[in-house]
Amino acid sequence: MKKEHYRMVIAGMLLMLGLGIPINGMGVFTVPVTTALGFTVAQFSIVSSCLSLIGIVSIPVLSKSLMPKIGLRKTAFVGGITGIIGFIWMANSTTIWSFYLAASLIGLLLMVSTSMVAITMVNNWFVKKHGTVMGIIAASMGLSGVVVNAVIPSVVENSGFSAGYYLMAVFYGVAVLGGALLLRDKPEDLGAVAYGEEESTIKEPNAVMATNESEEVLSEGLTFAEAVRSPIFYFAAIAFISFVMVSTFTQQLQVFLVSTGINIVQVGAMMSVASVAMIISKIAMGSISDKLGAKTTYTGLAIIFTLAFVIFFSTSSPIILFVALLMYYMCAGTPNVLHQLITLDLFGKKDFTAIWGMLAVAANIGLAIGNPILGLLYDLTGTYQLTIIVCIALMIICLIFFFLANQTKKRA
């Protein structure tokens, strides 16, 4: 790869780092804000819901309107600025509705200006090593959790929640605006070519394409209208929702492991090691996808993910549970890396951004309903046995509908 390609990788990593800052950081403020302002935990928990649910509405709209109209770079700039304003608004909020509105402002462009921009950039800039680059960029999101959890709690404790939100604004701005500054929408904007294309296609910035070959590549695949009329789209959506719903069990893992009799300190150590394994696995699954294909990689990881839950159901041995935990974390990041690659395989590049925007909505629905449903099952039964059985059933559904999507694609 040339320096221009490395530059785009860094830009994508910064954007995904920015995405992770509000996602990983909002929970830090629950206790200090509720204590200082007298909100209930349930009231303040809706702040995180506002952050994610607004994206369900905005992603399909803005990915079809804003991004094509102003381009990737300007979309990232706009999202970075609105996010900074949202965090500053939170720092000065004293009513619960003010927090809801501020979170909604951040969430309005959060996914579009970070994840959607980064994914589209990778599609534009990389023909070879596509999965590897996607894995590296996705893995950087996990680093935001390290940064936020290492710095923000002490700032909040010593200076109050307002100072913490101001610092979140700084972190978010540096990451997203920094990524936007480095980003260029297309290789020809820098007189380069996508990694893996023939060097003979190099063009000056803004020059007209010398051949029709690149135009033919870009025209491959289905239009948005064709995609949403195809059963492949709905098979893929069901598979994606099922996998993402199961991945929300991450928020229940600590309680589950403690319920098996493992000491809370040991559980913390186990999850820390497993979290590092998750970052490494995101990079590895992208590289494996380049070699074996996204569909084969996805199927293998879905099976391993299912087996982890079978082990969770079958034993209380700390050592065996730790092995299952590693298996779980090795696969839990699959949606962040492979869902967009699967979308590209199934539908092509022609209308990728719009199609992925709608499938990303499906994934967000799974994210929104997964944890409440899994948590409710535990509340109703007092154990995680039924929750785990439901997770296994959802993964079987995921595999069935993913198989149907691929078979229908072959017959199309």
C-alpha cells in the first residue's frame, strides 16, 4: 500500500474511535448525573436509547440524501460539529428533557458521519485487503472504551459531570474532525487508485476516467429499489437482527458469570483478557475474510458463537467457562466487521450505501431490543438458562436465513 492508503486507514480508525466515545462513555455518567440532579436511573437510561434510536430514523434518510449530496468528508465534518455541540449541551443540562434532546442531536449524525462514512470510504479505496482494512478500522472502536474508561471517571469524580462532558466533546471532536481532515472521498481526489487496481488507471484529481472499466465495476450489483424488492434483503435483515440481538448478551455476561459462582474479581480479570481478544479477533476476521470469503468466515464465526452458548448452558467450571468466554468475544464483534462485507457480496457496489443504510437500521433494531428482551427473560426466571436457550435459537435462525440469502443469490 502507498501512503495515501495508509492515510485512509488512519482516517477510518479515527472515525470509528469517535463512534465508540459516546457509545462506550455514556454509562460513566449514570451515577454522577442521577446523584447530582435527582433523576432516577431509569429516566437517565433513556439518554442512551435516544442516542441509538434516533439513528434508526436518520441512517436510511441521510445515507441516501446527505452523503451523496455533500460527500463523505463534509458529512464527517458536519457530524463532528453536531456531536461537539451535543456534548456541550449535556455539560450545561439540568433537566432530563435537555439530556434527551442533546443525546438525540449527537445520535442524529453519529452513525452516518462515522461508521457509514468509514465503510463507504473503504469500499472506494480498497479492492484488495478489503476485509483486513475493515477489521483494523472496526477494532479501533474498542480503543475508545480504553481511553474513556481510563480518563473520564476520574475527571467526573474530581471536577463534576459537566467537566466530563466537556472532555467528551474534546475527545469526540479530535477523533471525528481529525478523521475528516485526513479523509478523501475517492482515490482520484489524491491522484491515486484504489488499492488492488491496476496502476495504469491513475488519474489526476477530478480528471475524467480514462476507460469505462471502473464505471462498469461501480455499476455492478442491485439498485436500492431492486434490493428491497428481493427476498435476499429480508433474509439478510433477519440474519443480521438475530446475530446482533445475541451479541447484546455482552451486557449480561458479568452477572451471568457471577451467577455461576465465580468471584467478581476473577470475572473482571476474565472479561479484561477476553476484551483484548475481541480487538485482535476483529483484525483477524477481516484478514480471514480476504482469504476465505466473507460468507464462509461469517458462517464459521456464527457456529463458534452458538457453541459458546452451548458451553455456557452446560457447565459451571470456571476454566471451561473462560474458554467459552474467549469463543464468545472472538465472535461478538462479527457484526461490526462482516455485516457490511456480506452486504457488499450480496448486493454489489452499485447502491451499497443506501442498501447498507437500511440493513444497518435492522442491526440497530436488534441492538435496541436485544438487551431488554434478554434481561427480561432473566428477571422472569431468576436464571440465565432460558436466556441462553433463546440465544442459541436466535443463532440457529441467523444461520438458516443467512443460508437462504446465499442460496437465493445463487439462483438469481
